[in-house]
Amino acid sequence: MIDQILSYNKRFVAEKGYEPFITSGQPDMKLAIVSCMDTRLTKLLPNALGLRNGDAKIIKVAGGTILTPYDSVMRSLLVAIYELDCQEIMIIHHSGCGACHMNADHFLHLMRERGITDEAIQEAEKHVNLNKYLDGFHDTEASVRRTVKAVQQHPLVPKNVVVRGFIIDSHTGELTPID
């Protein structure tokens, strides 16, 4: 698959397919979005919001959640705020999210099936509680509220940054605000 992608990429560059996507790298709308990495949202999310390339920084991560106050999602938001002058943040979870059903025991079983040793799992446990790390959430609205609150109450996020939460319908793209 990767070799096919590399072949396509050579043609894309040679034919200057990149020209419609040229932008400064700064988010024109001063907007950052945290959303799920679900493939249904790859094109649906920006199109449902009317975003063009360069309008917003979109941070995609499993479940669209922040696991700890200093994880890579928060780091990306801090970069968006301070280096890229983002003034608004949208937290967007979605309907039918697989993270809603994630279970750490199931993940650990799958890892062992694919050859991950108990020693490797124990080593990982020295760095993170795998039961919390690999578990999902069971209430999408509550997860949106937790994630919004984590950003709003973060000690390094200025109080004037607007943070709002939403759920997007994975089929229609309809946004539902979560207060």
C-alpha cells in the first residue's frame, strides 16, 4: 500500500496537484479543532464546517479526547494558541465513535495475540496505567464536556480563549452543540 501511495505522490507533485492547497501554515480563522481520527471524518468534518485548507488547525486523535493535562493534544493546542494565534477551540466528538466501546482488557488480549509479551506490557505499565490509557468512554456527551473542561481549566490556557464542544453526526455532518 505504501509503495502505491509513493507512486501516486510522484505523479501528484509532477502534475502540480498541490497548487490548490498552498497556504501559509497559519490558521486563517484562528481556530483549532480537536476531533477523532475516525476515517469517516477525514473529509466530512472540514466540509460540514465549511473549512478550506489553511482555515484551521485540526488535531485528530483516537476519541478526540485529552488523556492528561500535558499530553500531545494539549501541547498541540498550546502551540496553536501561542505560536499560531488561535483564539477559538472546537472539541468535536462524533456519533458511532469506536472509542465509546474501547476496553483495555480487549486491547491487551489483542496485543498478546499479536506477540506482545507480558514483559513488554509490564514495561509499559511503568510509564502509564494501561487500564486507563486503553479504555474508552461510554457517554459521548460527557466525554465532550470533560474534554472542554480540561482545556478551559488548563493552567496554561488563557481565559479569553473560547472553547466549545460539539458532536458531529458521522453520516450527515450535522453539529450538535454540547453545553
